Amino acid sequence: MEVRKMKMPKAMDFSQKWDNFKRLSHKFSRSRISLVGLFSVVIIITLAIFAPLIAPYPEHAGAFVDYAHASIPPCREHLFGTDIMGRDVLSRTIFALRGALLMAIGVIGIVTPIGVIVGLVAGYNSGSLVDTILMRISDVFLALPSLVLALAVAAVLRPTLFNAMLAVCVSWWPWYARLTYGLASSIRNETFVQAAQVIGASHFHIIFKEVLPNCLSSIFTKMALDVGWVILIGASLSFVGLGEQPPTPALGTMVADGARYLPELWWVCVFPALVIVWMILSFNLFGDGVRDALSPEEA
Amino acid sequence: MNMVFFILRRLALAILVLFGLSILIFIIARVIPGDPARMALGPRAPEYAIENLRKQMYLDKPIYEQYYIWVKNFLTKGDLGISLLTRRPVQEDIKEFFPATLELVIVSGIFMAVTGILLGVVSARYRESWVDSFTRVLAYFGIATPSFVWLVLFILLFGYVWPILPTVGRLSRGITPPLHITGMFTIDSLLTGNWRTFWDALLHLIMPAIALAMGGLSQAARITRSSMADHMDKDYVTLLSAFGVPNRSIFMKYLLKFSLIPTISILPLDIAALFANGFIAETVVNYPGLSRYGMSAILNKDLNAIVGVIIVLGAIYTLVTILIDIIVAYLDPRVRLIRRAT
């Protein structure tokens, strides 16, 4: 019998991808509130990238002291007022967006591949020893609220933005592992996976070319929804001094420092606090939009 | 029978997970750079004192041996070691600080559950009303705002601008703590009939409790609303009203029970997570509870205290997850049946 080389179906070409993208963006833009989120997210990212150009006093983002202009309430020159060192709170807040965004990008960028691979391997081999070991390990990490684990790890390491990122990663990867595990362990029983097995496709091929593409929309949804949470945990860590160190501005640190001068210098802490809320809110709205666009069942 | 087996299996797994957690946290606490004994005694302490402390804490032994000693002491004597910060056994510290945090978590949890479910139910019942819009806006903001931000804003508003609530501690100066019965000031003062102390303790609880509850409350309201709205469109509701069952009893007898299942499967976990969020909130208002103790242990690298607090929190959290499964199985017969089938 002649053994023919099996031809794998080709991946989508560019025009198909473009169509797909257009369909998703149409679904996304049907909700006005998601568009508000998207718009807001774009503003935040722009502010963070071009902070030195946009901030009215870029030099105030570092170790800058000007006691002559200390503790000025919000006015036209200083929209958010100045702190006790005479630094412009608005400028520092704009620069602090960078740390918060880096935190979110870093954590999700590190956690997604790790969690997804663990979940895929465990889910594809579900019921085996590998599955048991990997998922029990992730259970251990899930036995604590993520904030506590992140605090404990961050406290052990030297307080820097990168280490805070690592600390959040330690407590965050199991969520991705668990999500992918659930998807993978059900997808592996689908007929197309069995077909690939019968043809003799390698495990590597099946895991990454058959199972993974079918998990992607859920994973992307989780990533989009997680940005806000990571920013929240990052702000909490920097609030207790376990994030970016002064003089570099961090939103949580600014709130914590400002809280010491309540109620007289309320602007030092209230504005960064509101910016934290604005940031998380925007990313949550955006994430909701992504979820609605990617979810298949739609009336 | 099946249920008992299920619970036993979950408990066994939970013990395994807690063992894993203790190893994890033990390793984390032991890789701290610097000498914990030196840090505890300060830079001027003589070498022999540090040597003594190191011996006393078994820091001169390899880490697996330290872990073995720790587990043995914990399992045989309930001994968690000495806190470097308070110089007392960790288990006694935990016993002392736990009731305060438990009290805060209970008050906050009750507020979270009652307000969250109520808002969700009312906005599902009166869709597109002002309550519904309010709940939607609150849900977005509640989830997006860290508890420490709520707390800072509350302190500013209700502590300074309109000073009606105390901003620090558990009791005002000059008020003597009630007789120690449960360790929870509100309950103890009620039991001893001391109204002034009760009122004062309650006032101190309000701000941190509400700040802690906001996140979970918003989530509960959102989930309750959407679940209830889904159920209202189901066929069985149409059928019941076609039979002439009054709306009120459809609502109370059928809708409420089924549509609260998603909320109930997430709410207890949110309440258990309050212990964790308390780490920061209790520190902000200087509330002398377990979470603040844990936070100061973490910041001061107090090894035994870190391990002790985290194991206690892990145990609570794990038990709550099991509890949720049991409650949900009780409420939703389908879950029971599926379990029996598999």
C-alpha cells in the first residue's frame, strides 16, 4: 500500500486573518463602553511612552528638590499641586504610569507562556502522573490569596520593580495553568485530535498545532481581563514599599507617602489614587470588550 | 455516603496542599539574603549572642533538617517557633491577634454579602431602574479600586472633612478593652453589657470593613444580577407564571435559590481573601490584627512569624474552598447527580 505524505491544512492566509480581525473589531466596537475603555487605554499608553514630552516638569520625576514651591495646592501651573519636596504631582503621576504598565506587560508576558505550557502538558496527559504532579504543584500556589504570596516573595527579594514583577508572577502562573489545563484536557478528546494521533503526528505537533490554537481565544480573554488585576496588585506592592524605589515615582508609593500628610496636603495622595482607579477601570472595560468580542456564543 | 467520601478526599488533598505550601513558604523565608539572627539582634550584638540565637533557631543546620524540626514541633506540640520581632512563641502571637482580624473579616463579610446580594437582586428585579444603573457603575468602580485607595479616601472624607469615624486602632483612648472572652471586642462588650465599648469598637470597624468589602461586594452584585436576569428568562419561570403562581413566590421560592448559586460559589472565597487584603488595610489604619502582624513579619523578615501566619491563612483559604463545594452541592442537585454519575 502506498503511504502518502499527509498534507496538513494550511494556516490562514493574510486576507482571512484580516477578515477575522475586522469581524472581531466590529463585535468589539458595538459596545460603546468598550470603546471608551479602548480610548482610555490608548491615552494611558501614549502618556506613558511620551512622558518626558507630555509631563509639564519632566525633571521632577527624579530626585528633584525645590522647597520654594513645596506643598502648593492644585493651581494652573501645577494641576495636581506639588508635594513637600516641591515636585509637580502631575508630572510624577504621568511618569509613574510607566512602572505600572511595565509591571502589567512584564507579569502577563512571563506568566502566560509558563502557565500555558504547564497547562497544555498536564491537560494533554490528563490522568497521568505528570498531570497529577503539575496540577498539585499549582494547587499549592493557589492555596493562598495571590496578594499574600506576592507580598511574601517580594519581601524576600530586594525591592525593585523587576522583583515585584517576579513576585506577582509566582502567584499568578497557576491561574493560566489551570485555565489551559481545563481547555486542553477536554480538547484532547475531540475527533480532530484523535485523527492527528491516528495519522501519527508527534505530541509536539498535537499540543502546539492542534490543541493550543483552540485555547487561544480563552487565553487572550484572560490576558486582557488580567491587566487590571496585575496593576492593582502592583499598586498594592508599591503602596507598602515593595516596588519601584524612590526617587522614581510609583503610584502606590505616592499614595502611601501622601497619606501621611492628610488632610492638609490631600492632593498629594488623592490624585495618584484616582489615577490608579482610572487605569484599572480603563483596562477592565477594555478587557470586557475583548471578552465579548472573542466569546463565540452571541445572539 | 458518596458525599462523605467526597469530603474526605478533598480534606486529604487539602492536607497535602498545605504541606506543599509549608515547604514553599519555608524555602521562600529561608532564602532571605542576610543573617536573620544578626538582623534580629542588631549590628552591635556580640558574636556569641548571635551564635546562640542561630543555634536556638536551628539556623546552623541544613534547610531540610530545619524543616523536619519545624514540622515535628508543629505536629507534636503545636509549636511554630519564636517570633524574632515580639520574642514570643508565634502561636501565641497568632492566638492574640487572630480575633481582631476575624472580627473585622466577619463584619466586612456580612456587609459584603448582604449589600452585594441585595443590590444584585434589586437591580435584576427592577432592570433599567436607577438602582440598576447605580449597581452597574458601582460594580465597575468597586472592582477597579484597591482597598487601600478606598481606605485613604474614606479616611480623608470621614476622618477629616466630616469627622464622624475614628481613623486608627480598635478602641479610642480612654476606653478600656472588655473582658477577654472571645477576643472580639464587639462580642465581648455585648456579653458583658458594656454598651459604650461596643459602640466605640463598632465605629472603629466601620471604615476598614467597608473599604475591604467594596471589591467583593461589587463582584457579588454583578454576578447576582446577571445570574438572576438569566434565570428570569428561563422557561420554568414562564411556566410558573402561566400556572398563576404569584410573582412574589416565584421570586422568593424559585429564582432566589437557583440564581444565587454562582454568587455563593464565589462569595466565601472573596471573604477568605479579606484576610489577605487586610495585610495592607490593617496596616493603614493601624488595626492590631493578624494581617497587620503578618505584614510587619514580612517587612521585618521575621521568619517563623511569616511561616506561621501564612500556614494559618492557607488553611483558612483551603477549608473555605472545600466548604464552597459542599454548599454548592447542597444547593444544586445537578452537581450532586453529576458527581454520583462519575
